[in-house]
Amino acid sequence: MMKTQTEIIKQGYEALINSLGVADTIRFIQYFSPGKGDYTTERHQWLDRETLADVLMKMQELPEDSNQYDEIIK
């Protein structure tokens, strides 16, 4: 018999928790959360106000160690 989507999700969460523990499972899921809202509309709200040069300048002002994905890459 084929499993339902709900059963597969429940089994997947259980496997993650058994393997990673609760805290690390939450951290893992946060990386893949689809979020909410309309990214395209929200993106245009700030992109239409700023030039590429403005965005580049802001990026250059960030501290070098501000990469939130360093943990994943290492």
C-alpha cells in the first residue's frame, strides 16, 4: 500500500530527529523553508529604488565574516 504524503512527512521528520536531534533538525529545516510572501513583488519594491551601484556599495560595506552560509559550505 502506498504511503500518504502526511505519513511520508512524519516519517521524514522522525528520521531527521533520530539522526540529528531536535535542535539540529530545526536548523536543517530552516535552510529549506519556503517562507511566505511574494518574493518577486517584494524584490521589485527595493530593486526599483536602488541602482546596481547602490547595491554593490552596500555589499562592500558588509563585514567579511557576514556570510550566513559559511556553516553550510565548510
